[in-house]
Amino acid sequence: MAGSDRKPKTVWTSSVFGNFITPTLTFNMTKLDFKYLWEKGVPSLPINKELQIKNTGPLATTIHLKIDPPFSCPIEKLTLEKEQSDVVKIDFDPGMKQDRVSDHINGKLMISHEGHPHKENVLLQGEVCFPNLKIEPPKIDFGCILNDTSKKKYLVLSNVSEMPVAYEWSFLEDVPIVDEAEELAQGEKKKKRKKNKRLPINEVFDILPVSGILQPGQTENVEFTFYAGNGITYNGTAVCSCDGGPDYEVPIHGDSNLVTYRLSANELDFGEVAYNESSTKDFYIENIGKVPFEFNINLGTVSRPGVIECSVMSGKVIAGEKYKVTIRFFAGVPDNIREMFLVECSHFTAERFTVKAVGIYPGCLLSFPRSDEEDFASDFEKIKSMLNSKKIDYSALFHGTDALRVMPPPPAKFVDKEKAIIREKETFIMDVEAEVDRQ
């Protein structure tokens, strides 16, 4: 402020200049790749590579290096003058991959500048290659099979590594489980224990081949066989050991029991069916046990083709399920019909299944003379004798008494003679005539 001036005046002006520098580094490689291939008898040693770092900025810089396992760097701090370069060694230790499963491991060399927030990274990738297999499916389940039988299942081994794989199978044994419900159902426990003798798992399951060598990309089918006991459940583990690689565990389950089933019926009665029409009814095959079984329907015992048709002729019934079978019946003739076919379930003796019905037909009373009067008269006497002696067992015999009761009055245009012929005829004679016509 000058003199009596109350406001300040500018007496000098100065300019300040600054140049803010971002540290700049260059690398001979922006990414370091490491690869380890397993070799039998050769220890896994760290793999190292050199990284050249150059300070291309106008000022000196001090950098800090940070890295995570399985990568490592012996240098943690480094000072670089302008245009100065230095080499750091980066190590990759494949021995830290204890599970021996081939993998790609990604990491970073993180570089920070002292006194400046700028950071830089160098990508690191390590590849480890061990003898590895792919197993499909990952477990073997034999389900429940019939006692004292065997069943085979297969899995596929694939060599997904870059070197040959030598493998060998072995078993880890679990305690077999005796079916408690069956054990309680048996009165004599000593006999039950003797019958359900617990066998070592290598006597219950079998594997072929038990060992082998697979070249890169090669596949092989492995056969598993389950030899069933008597109501015993086995749970075990098959172990596939790779030379230089991991152990692969494959859970195995197998159960055994008796086949038990039930038919909802052994006979179908269709009642009265028009001889030229069809009718349908159902029955069920039920699996009341634990073992799936196959069934077959045999129509070879049916007297003539077309009388019986089945919706299914064969199939498989899963444990605890029912299988519906639809029977279509076609009489074809006006008579008592009784047919039989066979239902074959698993190893059991075939069961007889009966189908019965009465084929019926429409009829009418006519006063017209017959064209074959002589033949009719001969048949009339024969049928009359059979009806009198009750040798005809047709269930839908014509009954003249009932027919006359429901027959409407003849139309008025009928002559009296025609009325008399129908109305005054003996009902038994009407029964005989109707049976002659049926036969």
C-alpha cells in the first residue's frame, strides 16, 4: 500500500513453471510364459526367466517389485537412473502344484514407483503338464440286480495330457450294508448271516484291464463287473493311480435282491360284447421289489388271430412302478369265448391270464318261409334235443318269453294270420329256431 491509498497496488509480477514427469519403463517382454513337463525320475526344479527393465523417463526412479507364488523374484527394490536398464530373474516353481493336475496358473509382476502413484504390470503365465486322465462317467452305479447274478458297466479313460500315462486300478473298501428289512424278515439270524456273507470288495467287483499305458489323445474302455450276493449292498471306491499324476477316485455302488412282482388281475371278464365290435380293459404289472425286470406277453395260446390285442407286448418295470397293459377284445362270433395268454415276468414261470366274454348278435322274428326248409327242419330237431338235455352252454341264449314281453304290437296293416304266427308260436320253438340260426 502506498501513501494514503487504502487499496493495495501490484508492484511486481512473477511467473512459475513446472513440468510433472510420469516415470516410464520399458520391458523386453510384456508377458513371461513358463512351461513344466513332468518326467519320470526327474525332480521338479524352479524354472527361471530374465526380464530386462529399462528406465526411459528423464528422471531416475526407484521401483518396488511384488509377486505372488508360485512365481518369485529375488529383488524387491531397484533404482534406475535415466536410460539405465537392469535384469531381474523371475522364477516359477511347479513343485507347488501338489495335486499334480495339469493347469494354467496366471500371475502378475506388480511394479510401483517410489514417491509416485503410477504402477505397471508384467503378465506371468505358468503351465504345468502332468500325466492326467479324463474319466467318464465319474461314478459306477449298478443299481439293484438279481441275487447271485452279475452285471457289467463301462467307463471311458482318455489321456488328456501331453505325455503317455501309465495307470493302475485298485480298491478302497467300504463296509457292506445288509438289508435290515430282509434281515428282520428272516427268522433265523445265524442262517441269514451265513447266507449274507460279507466278501472283500475285490471279490465283489472286478475291473478289466487293471492297468495299462495310454498315449496322448488315446482312449480306452474299462469294464466293471458286479457279482451280486444275497441282499447285500456294497459301496466302494475304485482308485485309478497315474504314474506321476493324481489318483482318481470312482465311487461304486451295487445292490442285490429278489425279483418280486404282482399282477393286478389274472382274469378279465368283458361280459356281453357284440360279436362284430371290440372292447378294451386294462391290467397292471407291478414291481413290488427293488430289482427292475422285463416282461413279455405271449399270445401263442390264443385260439384264433385277432381275438386279443395288447397295447404292449414287452417292456421293463422299474422298482416300485406299475406298467399298464391294455387288452382289446374282439369276439368275432356269437358264442361263449374263453381265451388264455401267458404273462412272462423275468425268470419266473409264465402266468396264465384268462380273458372271457359272451359274443352276442342282434336277432328278429319273421313270419316269412325259409329258403332251406328241409335243412332247417333237420337242424331244428337236433338243437331241440340238445336244449332239452341242456347240452348247449351259450350264455346269451334267446328266450322267447322275454322277446314276446318286450316286442311291440304288430302294425295294424298286418293280417290276422301273420299276427297269429308270431304271437301264438310256442316260446320254446322260438328258442330252438333262434339257436339254429346262431349255429
